[in-house]
Amino acid sequence: MHESRFSLKNPTTRARVLLAIVILVALVIRVGFWVAVVGFDHPGWGDEPDYHIIATHIADGEGFRGPAGHPTACRPPLYPIVLGGLYRITGPDPDAGRVFQIVLGVLIVFLVYLLAARIFSRKVALLAAALAAINPGLVYLSALLMTENLYTALLLALVLLMVTEHRSDRVSYARFAVAGVLAGLCCLARPMALLFALLVPAVTLFLGRGDVGRRVRASAVLLVVAVLVIAPWPIRNRVTLGEWVTFTTHGGITFYESNNRLTYKVPAFRGAVVLPRTAVPEWDRLADLDEFELDREAWSLGWKFIRENPELLPAMGAWKFLRFWRLDSGLKLEPTVGGGGSPLARLAATVDLGLVYWAVVIPLFVFGLAATWRRRRDLVLLYGVIVVHTLLALAFHGSIRSRAPVEPVIVIFAAATVGWIARRLRKRRAAVGASGSSGAASCRETPGTL
């Protein structure tokens, strides 16, 4: 008798049901965080107002304009453009944007499952998805109008596609073309993706399967398509603004905020940025510059500090690294107007729930890196996500936001650790059982030995 396809005894059906439950939990947690902690009609904080204002201008047909109402390149373009498209349908409503963020957050959980299932197993994938569903950093960013969710979803899709490609015996040009689209979109979402976009074809060339010449051509396809996806934005900037801006004019000030004398001397700024921005050295002079001059001058000041203080770099790098990989998440939240009265909002304002989560998950992740090392060829792109974003944190600053794209990789390796432990325990029990059975048989054969 065969099992019914829809029976819970069927492993495939059971996995689908459990995945559906995990997805539902991820949705409920994110909606609950938005409603109970962030609240409706939240005005936004940090970068949120900029993205909302730019998206509103786009929705109104005014183009990519900043808070001052002028054309700008002050932010990476993809997220405001996507948000502006949503606002064109819903009106400029931040809550509509937060719903979109939640959808992206749930999509990330699903992509974690697909990637972990492709590399490891369905059991590991289900646990990884469950850990992603309750990951404090991912939950937190799912309620905020920021780029991380869109970028992380695109990045995971790119890694999943290339893992599938690298496990194939035949190079697919079509797959590499799609990968080029995803790589280009990642760069337009967050310029930090450029390093990873260059890593992907390098991995293909040196570790991919199939004919070398075909791999070279496929990698070229990826790079050409990525350039074609990116190209309209710098061309727009040249035509509209009179300047060649590849991604954004925000990089320089972020770099300088992270690399100046105050980020070394002031303990509160170590590994982070100088806040408020008006406190950064020479801000009075920078404030009088236009967008493009400020970007160039800020880059120059940051590099000048590094050149003149090379002896400070080891300590500053260590602070950035420790802040990027800290267990203390720093996600204590002040209750907002919309959600301030709820018990969950008060809990979020007083307890760092991330500390409990990461104190368990990070050690599992570290052990997972060692336990799965023999499969390093299959896992090289996951390593790439970790290394690229850690290096970027060392160049700029460490934060939970900048670690967001690494969180899916963290939970996949943590789940792999649990799977590795479970396999070891099963083997040990099987060995003990086999030994016991062998001993019992021996006793029956030679009863006089007792």
C-alpha cells in the first residue's frame, strides 16, 4: 500500500505543511511587531523619511527628488523607485510601504528555506526558516521603510540561482543572464553588493563545473547584463544632474562619519558613526557644499584620516568587527505613538530580545562553519556573503542593519549544526543498538559464558 500524497505520513506533504506553519508564524510576528510596537502612521526615523519623500515624488510623476524638492542621487535608486510604484497605487501611505516590507520579510524566510533545502536537507531548511521567522533583526527591519529587506531578498535569490547553477553539469547562459539582472538590481538597492556581484563570476570561473570556455562566456554574460541593468541610473544622473554618479552620493559622508578622530576618541562612537551628523569634524564647512562636492570632500577627508593615522586602524577595525558581530543587538525600542500602549511595545523598550536569540544562534553558526567545512565548495557563496559584508563593515561601520543580509546565512549554518548533531546522535544510538543486538546474539549462542 502506497502512502496517500496528502497524508501527513508522506515526508513531502509533512514538509510543506510545516513550511506553511513557519511562513504563517513569520507573517504573524511581523504584523504583530508593526502594529504593537511601531504602530500605524509612524513618521519614520533615520533614513525612512528620505525614502518616503523620494518615493512620494516618484509616485507624483516628479522623478527622483529629495526632501528639498530637487533632483538628487542622495540614495540608491531601486528601493525608492519600487516604493514609488507602490505609492502610485495606494497613495503616499507609509503603512502601505510597511505592508510591502512585511511581504518582503516573509519572502526572505521562504528563500532561506529554498536555499537551505538546496544545499542541505528539508529538515535543516525547515529549522533555518523557523530561525529566520523569529530573527529579531529581520523582524525589526520588516516594519521599517529601508532598503535591507529588498536587498536581502534579491541577494538570496541570486545565491540560490548560482548554487543551483554550480550544482549543474552544464552551464546555462539563460541562468547567468538572470543572475546578471539580480546582481545589477542588488547593486541598485545597496551599492555594497558590487563586491559580491564581482565575486559570483570569479567563483564560477575557478570553482564551477563544465567547459572552461563556456564558464568564461557565461561569466561575461552575467557581468554585461549587470552593467546594462545598472547603466540607466548613472546615465540619468549625468543627464539630469550633470554628474556621473554610479550609485549614490551618500557613500562619502557615511565613510567619513565612520572614519574620523571622534570614532577613535569617543567610546560611544567606536565601531559606529558620529551622531548627530552635525558633530562630525569640519561639518560647518561640509554643510555649505552641494550634494556632489560634499560627497567628494567627505570621501577625501575619510581617506585622509586613514592615511595620516595608520596606527589607529587595527583598533578601529576590531571595534567595527566586534560591533558588527555583537550578541547585544541594540534593538531596545522606544514605544511609538501608535504602539506605545501595548505590553509588547513596553517589553521591546526595556528588554533586548535579540540578546537571547543571538546568544544561542551565533555559537551554533560558528560551530556550523567548522562542521560543514568539508562541503566548502558547495558553500563558497554563503561564505562570500559573510566575508563581503564583514569587510564592508570594517571599511564603514558595524551595525545590525548592515548585518541584515548575513542573518539568513547565519541561520542556515546554525540549522546545519543542529542537523549535524542530530545525525551524530542517531549514529551513536544505532551503534549502541547494534552492539546490544550483537551481544544478545552472542549470549544466546554461548549461554555458558555468563
